[in-house]
Amino acid sequence: MRIALLSDRGVVKVVGETARDFMNGLFTSDMAKVAPGTPRFAALLTPQGKIIVDFIVVEAPEEDGGGFYLDCPRALAHTLATRLNMYKLRAKIVVEDLSETLSVLAVWDGSGETEYGLIYPDPRLAALGHRVIVPANLVNEAAAELGAPLSDVDDYEAHRILHAVPRGGADFTYNDAFPHETDMDQLGGVDFDKGCYVGQEVVSRMQHRGTARTRVVAALFEDFAPECGVPVVFDDKLIGVMGSAVRGRGLAKLRIDRVADAIEAGATITAGGVPITPVKPAWATLDVPAAMQPAS
């Protein structure tokens, strides 16, 4: 088993008698499907359909006080709480940024139990394991009860990259990417049969018209890793941007039609001068050129 403290994650709590309906009218996922032990991946969008912040929605059992906890990027926790408070108007809810007092652990390559925090599966991909929201002063106790020492957060990042799951701020830019472009539709982050939410019209149009040409995909390379944020090109034609990378694996946000052009032309695709091979993540159902075989 491996355990890491995700110091880049924050926690926003939403509680109140109308909290579920309130969130359902804002988030990309169906909040009726959230239950203790059954979290959902979701996002809050701009009216234009771009991601302000993405997060995992977790419901606490009634015996633990109930309420919903949003496992989100710590740098955006205040933004998320502020936006929700702006939307709540007269809704009977309370929104709090608890990032100073609560921490998030990742648990993978095994599982365990702890009474020190709220444990839940990562809803994006089973291979990512579990998360635990725990009081910041009890991180070490929770790790000990789970049964493993704390690993370096870079170990978890390598695990995430190996499975080609995008992370905002590294593999895409917030306020500049649609859910389809970050594979949220592939990772259970968008419900297309739920009621209205902010940005729904744009997201639904992209889904039904199949207009999402840009996707985050896996990228294989040898030797040195390309730097995050460098352009991905072939024959001096820009086709995307490199994201996070480690040990021969990375992610890149690419125009799939231009990748197809490069493959057809037999051209080398490079990121910061480093040759890369774009491949479809093994879990994805994307329509990609035959040469983009799933990453193993």
C-alpha cells in the first residue's frame, strides 16, 4: 500500500437542507447519485462552459455529521467557496473553506480503514485508489492506522501520470478548457441526462455534435521528459501543449485531427524538441487514429 499527503488539495464543505439540490443546479454531475461511500467527480463551469474548478464531491454519513465535502485544488478552494456563496442567495446552506484544518490523503496499491477521517474511492478511475479527508493534525495517525508510511507526493503524481489522468494546472489551464478537452466526460465527470447546470448548453452541444477536437492524451517519450507547458509541434505546426511527465510517460493536450495529420505524413511529433508518441489512455473511448494505440 502507498499513502501520500496531497498538499495541493483543499476541502470546501457544503451543508444544509437544500445543499444537494443547490449543487445539482450548478455542477456537471448528478448530485442525486452522491451517497456516503459513493462520491462523484464534477466541476463548476463558466456560463461559456469552461472549467472554473473541478473536484470530487463526497457525502459524509449522518453518524459523522453529514454534509458534503468538495476535494478540490487548494489554490482554488477560496475561489470555489466564494463562487458558491455568490450563487446561494437565500438557499439554506452554509459553505466553508476548510483547507486550513482538513487535509487530503491518497491511498493506492492497496486499501485499509481508518477512524481518523472520511475515506472514499476516487470516482474517476479505480486504479487511482482511495482518498481520505482527515484533520490536518491527524495525518500521521491516519496513515499509521491505514498501515503504511507516508510516501512522497511525487510518487502519487507518477502513479496518476502512469494512468494518464489529467490534473488541472498541469495538464490543462483552468478557465481555458472545456470538460471534453480534459476528458471529464470519459472519467465520469459529466452527466448528460441530468437537469440544467451552469454551462450545460455548451457542454451538451459539444457532446451531441462531436465537436471536441482537443483532448488530453498520454504521451510516451525516451530519455529526458519534456517540460510542462512547452508547445507540441510537427513540421513547425502547433498541435497542442505538453503537460505533466515522469519516467517516459506524460500527458499532452492535443488537437487529435492534427495528430492524425502528423501520423499520415509520417512526421515526428515533438514537445520542446523531445520526440513524443501520443497514445489513447487505456480507459478512454475516444475516436482517435489507429496508430494511437491505448497505453498499456
